[in-house]
Amino acid sequence: MTFKNNLAIVLFAACLSGPAFAQKPVVLDDESIFVAVEEVLQGAPALAAARITVRSQDGFITLSGSAPSVKEIATAVRLASNVRGVTGVSNEIRVADRPWRA
């Protein structure tokens, strides 16, 4: 066989098996997502002084509680957003020792 024939066979086989190699979206349940977000937040040294509560519904995460500064809040949101299965993050975290706005 010639190079062109071999190439044609390989390309044809790849076309036939294409869907078999396609990645399907991974659907994770809320409990798995909740645990993963909790673990990543608790494992972040920058968030050691933060008191953050996590809720998960249909992959959408709500973070609430308090953190020492806006920097820690941004870190928590970024870390939660990067967890596999998270579809969105609502940030309700407040800076500690700062009064609520009316």
C-alpha cells in the first residue's frame, strides 16, 4: 500500500470513530459539587480567617458569611468558580466587622 492509501484508511477510521472520542459533559450532583467547593475553600491558606458558608443547587453555588477583606472574598469566588461542575457563583460574603448597607 502507498502512503496515500494508508493515510486515507486512517482518516476514514478516525471519522467513523469520532463520536466515540467526543467528550460528554460531566454532570455532577449537588452533594459532590458542595463537597468539592468546601474542600477547595478550606484548603486555601488565604481563607483561613474567613467564615464562609456554601450552598449548592443545580450546580449553582451561593457563598455567604464573612471574610477579612475584599481580596479574600474575590479569592473564594474564584476558587469556587473553578470547581468542576459549578455553573455559577452568587457572592453574598461580607467583609468582617463592616456594617451592612441599607
